[in-house]
Amino acid sequence: MLEDFLPEQQTPDALMLFGFWYRALPCDAVKPGEIRPAMLLEQALVVGRDQESRAFALRDACPHRGMPLSCGRLDAGQIECSYHGWRFDARSGQCTLIPSLVADQKLKVDRIYAGSYPCEERDDFIWVFIPDPGPAGAGFTKAAPAPTPAPEVPKFSDRYKLAYLTADLPCSVDHGVIGLMDPAHGPFVHQSWWWRTRHSIHEKRKNFEPIPFGFRMSAHTPSSNSAPYKLLRLYAKADSITTTIDFVLPNLRSEVIRAGKYWFSSLTTVTPITRSRCRIDVVAAWNLFRWMPFAADLLKFVFAKFVEQDRRTMELQSEGLKYNPHLMLIDDADRPAKWYFGLKSAYLDMKKTGGEFRHPMSGPVTLRWRS
Ligand code: FES
Ligand SMILES: [Fe+2]
């Protein structure tokens, strides 16, 4: 069944998964009273924040004649379209005013809706739920609420620090995701004296297990050449440090490192913008070094280096991919990528047939590779 999971069948027309929450914009990109255009899964959105600072997301096309609502203005919690001045409640999308109507014209204004999307703020990002298919509520129906709350960075104490990082990638979401979970590129792409070099390559053996809509690299002592591990050893005995890495559809990679009462965790997402562009967002939370004044900056600096190395790699890779080369996924290093494609097609099958989710893993597996 290997052919089913080969990336070349997915990438020319990379399928994007609807029915999930996606990160739209960093919270600090939208101030109270502002609106911004944004794109998720090839859907144009206008994302904004009312005067009470509550975030909202609407389809960026006026239901009257399609003018982008992001060209309009926000006034007292309502968006006014720049073409004929129709007004919509920013949170529900419900039409509140059509200025051209005269007193005895009985058009039921409040039955008209600009498509609105469920929208929540979590850990420095505005998340938007993209329903299937397309936006519910465009035209005459109210948007449905999201079935689940937006995902969040795992946290293990009340006090912690948070930092985020974001980068655009010139590739499909599939290449973004499999690049993120690829264990074999580290020594080549992320070489540096304080992290790892080609000479630090050694054999790894890790246990994986299926979890709902995803898989987990079971809790283990982190690789001795990883930077967070080296830092954590300042706090705790080496053998008390554990790390767990989860991948869950559509695009969530969470990593949790724990050492006694200290912890470091991150939630990284690769978000489809269009079929050929995606964006990587990393949000990290930790309760280490809270006494250290520039810890967040230092961490951001380290993460930014990593993300920039990945971004540059994918930029170069996209040059080669233009020529549609034959691609391959090998065992065991690319097995997580195969599971990703397997999870994705299981999800699409489930939607199509209305049947059960057929997980591509039948049980725990040990993978071995050198990196
Ligand atoms: S297009 Fe928006 S009011 Fe006419
Ligand atoms: Fe990487």
C-alpha cells in the first residue's frame, strides 16, 4: 500500500483538511478596532478585533456584490462595506443596515449574513475554525459553532512564559508537515557547534504509538545532543528528564519536556494558506529561567535560527519540486511521513463514507534510524 502514501500523489494538488481549527494571525497583529485580511485554506478572511478587544473572523467578501470587507471600516462592533455601506455585526456576520432602503421597503435586513467563522484566541494566536465545506452562514444562514475548543499549548503550572515565532514557507502543507516531523535532516540542515554536527550522527531507536487522529513518540529521555536537554540537565538529573512528541491531524505537533517540576512545551502548526504556500507557527511555553530577564529573547533567537534553516531548505526544495520529480519515502526515517499521509487519507475516507476512522497504525512500533 506504499503507493497510497507517496507524496508525489498528494503534492501536485495538496488536499487541505476542512473541519479543523487553524492559526490565522498572531494576537498582536490586530489591535482593538482594527481589521486585517488573512487567508486560510484558500479562503479569504477578514480578521479583526472589536473595541472590547474580542477577535472575530468573517468571509472577506460582502454578500451584496462581493467587495472585500477588509476594504471597509470597523465602527462600534460593525463592519461597514466600502461599496454601498451595508453594515454587519462583526461577530455574528448579521446584517444590521442597508443604507439604500427607503422606509416602506420591507427587505428583512437581519436575515442576511456575511459568512462568519468561529474564532478564539489561544496562546498568542487568533485561531479560526474552517468548516466543511466552505463557510457556513454566507448569504442567509447563521454560522454554526465549532464542535471543539481551539487547541492549546500544554502547560503544567500556573506561572509560565510564552513566546511565538512565525515563518512563511513556499511549499504545500504536506511538504511543510513532513519536513517538520522528519528525523533525518537535523545533522544536515541544523548544523551548528552548540547543537549537532555530522559527526554527532548516531543510531536512534524510538517507540511510537497510535493516538486519536495521530501518533506519539512515547515518553523517553531526550536525545543527548538536543539543546533543551542540555539546558534541562542544569535543573534535573539526566534520567528524570522525559520528552513526548505528538502529531495530530490536521497539522499539530506538540512537544513536552518535563524534568520534575520544570517543563518546556511547544505547539507547532503548519497552516495551509493556498495549495502551494503554508506557514509555520511555533508557540513555546516554559517555567524554566523565569528569573532570567532575556530568556524569551534568547529562546526566540534559537528557535528563529531553526525555523529559518527549515524555511530556507523548503525554499530551495520548492525549486526542485517545480519539475515534479519522482519522490520516495523510505523506512524507517520517513515512516512518520507515511503515517501522516495515511492519517490524512483515513480522515478523507471517513468524511466521504461516513464510516469509522481507520487508523494507519495497528499498534505500537519501534523505529530505528541514524541522525
Ligand atoms: S458590495 Fe458591499 S455593500 Fe454592496
Ligand atoms: Fe528542521
